[in-house]
Amino acid sequence: MLSAAGVRGAGARNLSGSEQHLTTADQIAAGFRYAVSGGVPQRALVVALVVGTILNLINQGDALLAGGPIDLPKLLLNYIVPYCVSTYGAVSYRLHLARGQTGGETERPR
């Protein structure tokens, strides 16, 4: 698992303690790294398979059971969307933890 220090790049300000923040570019780079590490792809794939299958049964169950034509774009989206949502959730949580560890904001300003 990547640490908050591991996600800081050359663009981050070199400050200590609570003054240390990740730049937007560092957060984007960290997000991409988080999306492909730490078991995120595997968990997102499991979520996509379970949720996508349920959605396909709901949306195209009649065609599947009757042997009718399957709408391929719908079939693919029923798997892609849960994968993306699961990945987004995991990445946003890890970025939230990284901000907390580097002294950044833990909540959005209102």
C-alpha cells in the first residue's frame, strides 16, 4: 500500500507537519496509482461481476431467458459502471486518508 509520503511528488510543497499538502497534480497521480494497486482492481472486478450480473438479469432477463437478442451496449455498461463506481469509492477513500496523514483538510469547506 502506498503511504502519503509515497504519493508526494516534485510538485508538493516541502513543508513539515501540518503545513504539508498534496498539490492537485499529486492527488491525480496518487489517484491513478491507488486505482491500480492495493487490491482495488480485484475488489472492483468482484463488485462489477456481482452487481453487473444482477443488473443484467433485471434489465435483460426476459431476453436472456427467452433466448432473444441481447443489447450488447447495455450488457457492457451494466458491468463497467459498477467497476468504475467501486474504483472511485476506493480511490477517494485513500485520498481522504492521505490528506489526513499529511495534515490536509479532512472535510470539504462549506
